[in-house]
Amino acid sequence: MASSDGRRRAAVLGSPIAHSLSPVLHRAAYQELGLTGWSYDRFEIDEDALPGFVQGLDSTWAGLSLTMPLKRAIIPLLDSISETASSVEAVNTVVLTEDGRRIGDNTDIPGMLAALRERGLEKADAAAVLGAGATASSALAALSEICTGPVTAYVRSRERGREMRGWGERLGVDVRISDWTAAEQALHAPLVVATTPAGATDALADAVPDRPGMLFDVLYEPWPTGLAAAWAARNGSVVGGLDLLVHQAVLQVEQMTGRSPVPLAAMRQAGEAALAAR
């Protein structure tokens, strides 16, 4: 139950967290929706501190956003998680219900799909994924919905390759593994999803083909990445990390506040302004 004065709280947790744009996006939504009693903050929380933080939440709390390294660590602390979150064993959203239950979900996966569909991509004959971390598994889950052919993952180690193949089997995706040294080949796929850290794909910028397909680069800072800039220069379609961040945040605001529609345009504008000011 909410506090008697109508105050409601939400926050993003992670480590490091100072860079997070989530407060900017959620606060912009609250302002547009007229939710004057709502606040959204950020907390530097690692895996060791997470149980104590969650245990201390009172009835004013409506929800949490989770970023690395907490997306898996939160799961044992929840009462239930959605099928979407279960499919990749990662929770980025917790809704705290009025009866005190903690319900986990993953809005990264539908957020990815919404960002792609906003740019007109409904289906892909094949795809390539650069990287094999936690975001790559979410990318595979999204691709399971729209990719009708194989997905080639470009990875740096055999262990990562085995993990990606395992995720593919679990998600029903035909995952093929290729070594990172052959990553230039990925750029010829109709859809390329880059899930690597900043700088990791810079060396690929000169290899972008003359008529590229669509690039989904999950980074939003620095932006554009070298690869995204080269892609756009060759008139390829580019979906960026801010697109993903905004779309997954829209779904979080819907779940936490119960309000819909959520003002996507205002949230994106606030995010763009915050990035430009850095």
C-alpha cells in the first residue's frame, strides 16, 4: 500500500551507477504524467549489498530497475518472475505490489523489439551478434521473435561460444559460432546487433559494406560509436542504445505506475538533452 501522503518511490540499482540515464527518463515520464508525488533515484549497490537493500524497502516503494551486476543476483530475492525474464535468467525490473510481493520482469527484450520495429524492422532472414555477454542473451531472446534464419555470434573464447549456443538451444534460435577474428563478416548480415563494450567494435568501422543492412548498437555513451558513425555514413539504418534504454524504460514506467500511454517522446528528448550536456 502506498504511503498516506501519496508519496511513491522507485530507483535504479547497480555498480557502477553514476552514469545511468534511468533517473532522467523516469522523472521526465512522471512530470508528463502529472505524478507529482513520485521520485526516482539511483543507488550504488553491488551483489553483497542487494539483499539488505531489498529487505529494507517499505510500502512507499513502487519498483526497482536493475543494471549490472544485479540482473541475476536479484532473482532469489523475488516472489516470482515473468516467462520473459526466466528465458534469459535476467531481471531488470521489479514491481512491488500493494500486498508486498516482489515481481520480476525483463523489459530489455521487448524494449529491443520495440526499438527495431520503430525503425521498420519486423522480420530478418538472418542476423549477427557481436559479443557474448548478458546483453547478447537478451538479444538472442529478441531475435527468437523476429529472425527466421540463423544467428551467427562472434565471440572471443570457446567458453563464450558454448554459452551462446546453449542460450540458442534454450530460446529456439539456430546459433552458429564464429571467432572474433572473423567479425568483419558479421557486417554483411541484414541485421547486426553489437553488444560489446565501448571501443570493442571501433576496428570494424572501415569494413562496413557499401550497402549495409540495419545495425543495433546497444551503447549510448559514447555516441555515435565508430561503427555506428561509419554505418550511418554508408546510409545504413542505425538503432542506438538510447533507443533501447527509452523503450525498456517506457515499459518499466507502465508497470510501476499503472499508467498508459507513457510519454516516449518526452523521455527520449530528456535523455538526448542529458547526453548532450555531458
